[in-house]
Amino acid sequence: MSTYKTEGRQRLLSFLLDHPDRQYTVDQITEALDDGTRPIGKSSLYRQLSELCEDGTVRKFRTETQSSFVYQFVGQTDCSHHFHLKCLVCGRLIHLECSLSDELLEHIREDHHFRVDSGRSLLYGCCEACAARLEKQTNDGEQA
């Protein structure tokens, strides 16, 4: 596997590192990195993302429609042993590293004889910031 430290790779890593709680499609990354002077080709971007996924720096997730993939910076986080929370409003992905989720996994394994692939398990809902914003909008609408 090649691990060249090219300018494009550094720009990609910098972008993903600046947005660690979000996932992006290749098209979104391409658009975000397009500064009009130094384009990054999609084939190069796919290759770099593939290498970053192989070394564990980036995770690749299927979209809700299962028709494409999104990518997220995870650094050295081991995503295979915890659930993920996905905000349906803003798209934020939260790594749920919590002892109660460990207890739930143990309960499912012991009492239901089922092994959950927690690294691929997403719980969908609304993050605290979006819930507060939606509640404020609802309250503002009621007061009008």
C-alpha cells in the first residue's frame, strides 16, 4: 500500500479532521476541496480514501439508502466495539462509547444468543443541538 504524503492527501486529511463528526460523499469532498486552483481527481480521491480506510484513519459507511458510501475521519478510534448515533437533522455521527451500551451488547449476546456487529450499528435520532433548535422553532411558532 502506498502512503505518499501528497498535497492532495494532506488537504483531504485536513478537511476530514476539521469535521470529525460528519460524513461526506466523494462528491461532497471533491466540492469542498475544490479551491479553483488545485483540483483533486476523483480517482485519486477514491484511492486516498481507500488507503485511509485500510489504515483505520477513515471509516466508510453506507448511506441510509444503501446506494452509496460516506466517509468520516475517526483517527485512532476503534469503531468496531461501540454503537454510533446518527442525527437525522444535521447528519452528525456520534461515537457512543458508553458502559451501558456495553451492558446492552452483553445482554443481547447472553440472553438472546445474538452477536451484534456494533461497529456497523447506527441508532437514528436527533442530536442535542438540533433537538434544542427544533424545540425553539416549535415554541416560537406557538407564541406567534
